[in-house]
Amino acid sequence: MKRIGILTSGGDAPGMNAAIRAITRKAIYNGMEVYGINYGFAGLVAGDIRRLEIADVGDKIQRGGTFLYSARYPEFATEEGQLKGIEQLNKFGIEGLVVIGGDGSYHGALALTRHGYPAVGIPGTIDNDIPGTDFTIGFDTATNTILDSLDRIRDTATSHVRTFIIEVMGRDAGDIALWAGVAGGADEIIIPEHDFHMDKVAKRIQEGRDRGKKHCLIVVAEGVMGGNEFAEKLKEYGDFHTRVSILGHVARGGSPSARDRVLASKFGGFAVELLQEGKGGLCVGMLDNKVVASDIVDTLENGQHQPDLSLYDLNQELSF
Amino acid sequence: MKRIGILTSGGDAPGMNAAIRAITRKAIYNGMEVYGINYGFAGLVAGDIRRLEIADVGDKIQRGGTFLYSARYPEFATEEGQLKGIEQLNKFGIEGLVVIGGDGSYHGALALTRHGYPAVGIPGTIDNDIPGTDFTIGFDTATNTILDSLDRIRDTATSHVRTFIIEVMGRDAGDIALWAGVAGGADEIIIPEHDFHMDKVAKRIQEGRDRGKKHCLIVVAEGVMGGNEFAEKLKEYGDFHTRVSILGHVARGGSPSARDRVLASKFGGFAVELLQEGKGGLCVGMLDNKVVASDIVDTLENGQHQPDLSLYDLNQELSF
Amino acid sequence: MKRIGILTSGGDAPGMNAAIRAITRKAIYNGMEVYGINYGFAGLVAGDIRRLEIADVGDKIQRGGTFLYSARYPEFATEEGQLKGIEQLNKFGIEGLVVIGGDGSYHGALALTRHGYPAVGIPGTIDNDIPGTDFTIGFDTATNTILDSLDRIRDTATSHVRTFIIEVMGRDAGDIALWAGVAGGADEIIIPEHDFHMDKVAKRIQEGRDRGKKHCLIVVAEGVMGGNEFAEKLKEYGDFHTRVSILGHVARGGSPSARDRVLASKFGGFAVELLQEGKGGLCVGMLDNKVVASDIVDTLENGQHQPDLSLYDLNQELSF
Amino acid sequence: MKRIGILTSGGDAPGMNAAIRAITRKAIYNGMEVYGINYGFAGLVAGDIRRLEIADVGDKIQRGGTFLYSARYPEFATEEGQLKGIEQLNKFGIEGLVVIGGDGSYHGALALTRHGYPAVGIPGTIDNDIPGTDFTIGFDTATNTILDSLDRIRDTATSHVRTFIIEVMGRDAGDIALWAGVAGGADEIIIPEHDFHMDKVAKRIQEGRDRGKKHCLIVVAEGVMGGNEFAEKLKEYGDFHTRVSILGHVARGGSPSARDRVLASKFGGFAVELLQEGKGGLCVGMLDNKVVASDIVDTLENGQHQPDLSLYDLNQELSF
């Protein structure tokens, strides 16, 4: 393979630029040409494609977001869209594609694979909800960003003896809530993958109060319910001087952490090696601390992401 | 004066601990005794008071919040509450009081002053909305915290070509919105002290789009309207791929910036000098880069905080 | 086991407090009593020991350093010292001990084990150089701290077209240099575990210059040589407008990252479970993303830490 | 004036990019054309000059360093160099120049002024050592960066009961040492503008020890002596378990603080207004919290920067 393409798709995640840089440099180092596709699958279909040289990825490793931009593009679910995309790839002489993104991006890569076009997926999303990997690019940074907010909120919660409900991103996955919650010393962590009982939550808050605890932090993944809704329901069990914080999109941006940049560099380098060997239809991941490739069809059909629920149980014992 | 007290009141602000430390050390250095009053005026009336030694304020300068806690206590607006407070102060032999906080705290200090009890106010609030000073303790830190969020959000806004409405604290004062907005390169800054026209806002966004601008950030002080409400109204003028972020309480906490710690140290030291000279009924401030004391009655009755509106005009020219 | 002790030993590392908190809470939750030993093995021998309650570890998870203090104490290498330590443990009725620290601390735990006293080691050091685990508590935070400095230095290096030699901690282990170097986009990473040739380093810098590269960052682990010495030697091959930065102790402190707090919480919880089952003579670790326990004698005698040298090779291809 | 130029010179400082952005946008908004000159006076003489459009300064406000690069260029002290520079400016039709930088940059602007060419200086240096202004662009960020390091070092100093000597930048000016020292709770601050006695320093450390103080932080401005030299001299008075940290160039880079960005925006906007009115031979500054312009000849000949020595005295009382 002599010429490869890269696109980022879905929600941006810190470290996407580090992955683009790694792919570009590794490929050029190994004698390949690299093309960047702007705005994800939308740009692919539209032919918004340009050559990337070494200098184009200089001074990018530390930047949040994606300098190839991203976009939603449901039209790529249609065969028509997919064939148009492959047409563009052929027009530019691009023989293989690296797709960096989340679930939707993987489905795009899968579609290309099914049409016989070699595509490799790299998991890039703050949500950590991609099968085939223990960690996605951006998850570590997002967790640290949320943690920083939790630490700030605790200052205020302690100073005012208040209960804070902190809503964090995570439509279907509780990973950010779990990790940030354990790291931030949250009293309760409410995630889609574990049930909870509002009366027990209220009881624990009250017990903490009675013991002289100054603050109470409850982290809620948005997939369970909104922070304001949670506060409303909690109010039925007592007045806990509750305040709500909705952290939202802040977790998406920012300079990537060391771990996310290293992960992105490894994933990017490995994806190039796979394409170099002519392999496609794969997705890259970190499993048991090793970089691996899995069949993308199999991963999307049978794989299922599961958060580390041992953290849930641990937190119950540490925050009582 | 041989024995003084300190309390923090109202919303906590980063740098309050640095002020408590400065007051305590400066006073002890000059041969006085220091008492800390927990939970603001509520703790004062309840007699929740304890001696502070040098070691009690060690390792506190870098901490957010207030280790003397804070609380709302509307009862201190009554003469009964005020007399009870003075009774407690007399009981502990405390001859003068430093009150650190915002507008409400100043009114508490004013009440004590009117009863002939020497109190000195120190402006501590992230909102910067206290007359008698150009800057309050906590404002610089809060602005930097909001700015960090703006920088993060811009990564995502750029990557996705989106418009972000960012609601920041500021019920009556647009200072945080103004400073963070200018520093964050906001396209529009909506504050209570300046009118705005939604149609013009929409027009500017569209013009930026047409010029190829990738992102648009609009900072809205909560005192004007909520971020969601703003987004709703903007939608009437076009679809700008709008997202809303409500930064809320995050800006309250965190380790204080260098400037807030220096300001707090100066204010604290000066407040002790005033009490040492037997002076009360004053509030401390920074005016034209000089630490000054003003009459608290006069300041509260005639003073009025005005944000630096030159920043508003400047931003109109810089963000077009 | 009904009563356990905790000590921290060797250089402090961010996350040690999170580990102490986890041990304390998990143990109390499971009906045990917990004693904290100040100043490591020195305090153990001296009997500087006190009961820890839940509130003692409140508001500690986010703090750098170790609130149990640490100290070097070579005397614990003697049998006399060890027996005195066990005497103190018996005096306080402490039946098992958790030792958090680096290589030296593990040897202390090993000595206790050999005397039949149940001790469990937790790897806490920024250097990541402990056998029996892929990651130590503090490594992730230290790497991010160094990375932040690299990002800052790159701003200046780019603005002035300069070469920076950045000396980082790591007497025998190149882990911090490797991870921070890859994440920071370093041009060269010089570590004890890999040879290097100054002439090739100089040649690569010159080639980068010729290609129009603005900056050059060289990360040197102190175990290889000092930054100033490196700059002197490099000078023999040409004038690269070199500046030296020695980052030193800054990497030791600071609030722990999310990952380090989660790692510390898991390690702490698991150590309590081991002691609860009456198990000692073990050290806890994270291997292949799983929390495990290894025999401490075997680990110290046969284990050897090896950094992830695939990062070295990857960086050669990414930074050319 | 219809066409203006900008250059940055001397050591880079965070906020220089925010100033370039403000100048560029304000000028274009007011119907002028803007040219950026790379590599300071060296690039001016060499004609390394290009047109700047609005988009060129987009996404730059948050970046450290200077995207116009900087360079030392002693040759600009000669009349020959200066005339060549003016020749280039005339060639490009540039009618006025904004010079952002420190002392040396001001002398360049002064030289142009003496040749009748309108130049305006903007104080941009982390050292804060420019006459005609209370604050320079970059000082606030650098102080916060040093403060962050002090906070980290205190974690370690406390955990190990050690004395840390922290050498910070400041060849002739103690501003960074003073502000970061007060904000970081330093026990001693050693600056060029105030004498000190090593025996008294040692005595204070010992007294702190005797009182049970865990850590001791001594901030030394490099202009007084190096950190290692200080440690050597201190050792003559006793063994204080001393460690040395040399923070160096780290303070130069990084994303500018809110205050530095606002200051840079104000300075930039005001410089354009001055040139628009045909005024040159001026330098911009912030005096008593107001943006002002001073005669550059007078400022350089008679002005003298003085740090806020009240901070020195205050620290003596707060850190005892």
C-alpha cells in the first residue's frame, strides 16, 4: 500500500490530533503518502481531501479537538453514500483508510470493509464505550477534566456543607462517571450499568451528615437521568441543600493527557503497520495492556463494552 | 486592640483562605490574638468560635473554599441577631472583626459598625461586584477557570463548526463574562450592564460563517438570561448548530491564582493594621492599583460597582 | 486480622494519600482498626503511631505528597532495626502492615516478612521502576507534570528556533523520559535502557533544521547524564542554540491524576483484602490491566522492571 | 496611517500572540492593513515580512510563545542596521510599527523613533522589568507557572521535612520571585532589590523547625545568585536537608492567563489607536490600573522599574 487516508468522525476527543500525527509520520517514514479527509465521512463523499506532509502535523500533538474536523453524516449509512466515498478514495488513489472515532465511525469503516475496501478503525471518543479495547483515545483526558471540576466543586460543597449533583457525559456508558467518581471521592456514582435506589442514596447522605461529613458529591451519568431531574427526585426524601452542576461539553476539549497521547501514538503507528501489510477490516485496541487488532465485523456484531464495575463496588466501601 | 476575630460569609471564593492566613499571621506577628468564627454570621450568633494559631493557617494558602466555612444567615439582618453576635464577640473578648465576603457580608459588617462595634470588610467574591474596589478576592481565579473551559469548548466548537452558548455566573455583574469573554476570544459577550439585540447577534454569527469562521462562542452572564433560553431565542433567527454549556459552580472552587493570593495577603495585612489602630467601620479595597480603606457606610450607600465597559467595546472590534 | 498499620516510605509520590485513604476506609468498612505510622520505617521504630478514623482521611484523596510523611531510614536494613519495628507493631496490637513506596520500602516489607510478620507492599513512586507491576502510583501524574513543562518549553523553543535539553528524574529507569518524551513529541529520548550515539543525535537535529523544523526537544533521564553535561557534549558536534532545563523535584508533587487515584484506590482496597485473609509477604501490582499479588521475596529477587521499549522505537519513527 | 507592521523581539512571553491578534484585528476593523515581521529586528532587516489577515490570528489568543518568532539581533544597535530596517518598512509601505518585547525591543523602537519613524512599544516580557508600566504581558502567567511549581514542591517538602531552594528567572528584577514567593507562602524571598543576610535566613529556618514547621521554601531570583550557590552558602550555617530546584525556561511558555490576555488585548488595541492618530515614539503601559502612553525616549532615559517592595515586608510578617 502506497497511499493511505485518515479521517476523524463523531464527537471530537482529545488525542485525535496525536493519532493523526502518528499515522502521518509513521506512514511517511515508511515510504507511504498520506491524505487527510476533512469533516469525516461527509468530507469523504464530498472529496474534501488533501495531502498531508510531515510539517502539517507539527505542533499538533498537544492540541485538543481534531484539525481534520468532524461531522455527523447519517447519509453514510446508505449504500449510495458508501459507494460515493469509495469512488472518491479511488479517485485520489488512496488504497487504505484509517477511521478515528466512536461507534458510528466504526460502522462507517465496517461498511467500507464490506465493500472490499481496506479500512482500519481507531477508537477515539471520550465515552470509552467501544468494544475491542479497554481504553479509547480521549477517555483519560476527559476523566481528568471532570475530576478537576469535582475537586473545585468539593471546595464549595465543603465550605457550605452542601450536596452537589454533578451530571457528566455518558449516554450509554458510565465509564467517565465511574472513574471520575472514584478518583474524586464521590459519595454516590449513578451509571446506566448499575441500578440504584433513591431512598438508599438519601439514607447514605443523611448518615454522612449525621457523622459530621461536610460535603456530599453525587456523580450522575447523563444516560441515567439529568442532574436537575435527579435533584428533584432526591428532594422527595429530604432537604440536602442540593446544587446541580452540568459539566457537559467542557470534557470534550483540552490538551490531551500523556496517556491519551501515548495511546494515540501507539494506535496510529499500529494502524499504519496493518495497512502496510495490506490488512483491513480491523479495529485497533488496547486489551490487557497490549495493542491488538480485532476483526471489525466481529467486534461490532459480538463485542460489547463493559465498564469496570469493580470500581462501583469499591466506591461503595470507600465513600460510606 | 489585642484580640480580633475573622469570619467568611456568602459564597465562597478562592483566596479566602489566603486572606484568613494573612490576617492570622500578621496579627500574631504583631502581638495580637486571633479567633476564627465558623459558618459566618450564623456561627457568630451561635458562638462557634475558636482560637487560631500560626499552625492552623499553615498549608492553607493554596486551598480553595474557606476553612472557616460559610453560610447564609438572613437572620443577621435583624437587630436581635446583630446584638446576639456582639454579645458573643464580647463574651470571647474579641475587640474587632474582619468580615470576608460579598455584598451581604458587608451589610453585616455595616450593622456591627452602626452598633459601635469595629468591623472591617474585605471583598471576597468571584463576582467582582463590590463597591470600593476594582478587584475582589476570587475574581481572577474564577475568570481563569471559566477561561480554561472556554479554551476547551473552542476545541470542540472548531472541530465541529458549531456555535456555543456558555452561561457563566454573574447575577448582577458582568465582570466574569467580560474578562473571560475577551480573554477567550468570545464572539459575543452578553452582560446585564449593556443592551444587546438578538438580530444583530445572529447577523454577526452568519457573517462569521460566511467568512469561513469555524467556531462561534457566545458568553452569557446568568443575570441576563439562562444559556438555554438564549439558545431558544437565537434559534428564531437561524440554525447555527448551537450547543449550550452552563458552567455554574465550577468557577467557585479551585486553588487561587497568584494574583488572588497576593491580593488576599495584602487585604488581610492591611485589615489588621486598621484594627490595630483602632479603626473600624471600613472596607478594604484595591483602587487604581493601591490598597485603600473606605468608609463602609458611605461605600454601601453611595458606591456602585461598574465593570470595565471599555472591554465590551474592545471586544466588538476584536471579534468581528 | 483486626488491626492493621500503614506507612509510606521513600520519595513521596502523588496518589499515596489516595492509597492511605482507600486502605483506611476499606478496612474500617470491614470492621478493622487502622493505625497510621508517621515518617516511614523511622517512625515505626520510634513508635510514632496513631489511630486513623474515617474523618482523618477525608479531603485527602486530591492531595499530593503523603500526610503520613516519609523519611529515609537506612537503619531498617539491620536486624536490630527490624526487630524494634516489630516490637512496636506488637505493642500497638497491629497484626499486619501495608507499606507504600518504592524499592527501598519493598525491602523493608521483605525484612518483616522474613521475620514472619505479615506485610503487603504497594508500589508508590513516580519512577515506575518496581518489579511486579506495569504501573506504580505517581507515575502517571509525574509524566503529566513533565509533559506540561515540555509543552511550555516547546512554545519558547519554537518562538526562538532553539534546541532544548530537558533533564528529567529517573536514576535507573527511563519510564518518565519515555512516556513524557513520546507524549511531548520529543525529537530524542535518552534513557539508561537504550544506547545512543551523540553523533547521530546531532545529525538528526541538523536534518530537522535543514527541513525547516523550528524546535528540537531532547529529553534526558538523569540516570544517563545531567542535562548540562549532555549539552556540553552535543556542542562538540555543532551549535544548535541549546538551552538546558532541569525539571527535578517539581514532578514529585501536585494533585494526583485520575488514573493514579484510581490505581491507588484499587491497590489499597486489594491490600486490605489480602491482610483480611491473613496473607502477607506479598506485593500488589497491576499486570496486564489486572490487579494482582505477587510473592514479595520472589519479586524482589527475580523480578526486574523493564520500561516499554516499543515506545523508544516508535518515537524514532514519529520524530524524524 | 493605512499600513502598519508588528514584530516581537527578545524573550518570548505568554500573551504576545494575544497582542498580535488584537493589533491585527483592531487595525483591520478600522480599515488599515497589517504586516507581520518574523524573527524581530533580524527579520525586519532581512525583509521577512508578510501580510496578516483576520484568519491568520484566529485560534491564536490562547497560545504561548509568539507565532511571529523572536530572535536576538544586536546588529540593530548600529545605525546601519536601523536604516536597513526603515528601508524595508518603506519598501513594504509600512507607515508605523508596533514592537512587542522587553528592554532591548524598546531600544529598537527608540532608535526608529530617533530616525523619525513612528514606532510604538508594548511591554511583553515575563520579567515585569520595563519602565512605564506596572505590569508587562507575560508576567502574570509566568508567576502562576512558578506558583504551580512551588505548590508541587511544597507537597514534597512537607512530606520529607525539607528545605527547598527554588531558583526562578529574574536577572535584574525580583518581581516574579516576590509575587510567586508571597503567593506560594515562601519563607524567604531573595531578590536583587533587597539585601539579605545568610545568617538571619538560617536562623529563621531553625526557628521554624523548632516550632514544628514541616517545610521551608526559599525563592531566589537568579540575579542574586544561583540556587546551588545559595544552598552551598546556607550549608555553612547548618544542615537543613536542602534540595535545589532551578525552574528556568518553563516559566516562559504556556497558555496565557486571563489577565495577560486582557492586558495584551488592551495594549494592542491602544497601540493601534495611537498609530491611527499618527502618533509614534511612545510606549504603552498600565499605570494605576489605566492604560497610558509615555514618551519612549523619556521612559527609557529616566524611567526605572521598581518592584512592589511592600510585598517583601509583608512576607516577612506572614512567613515567620
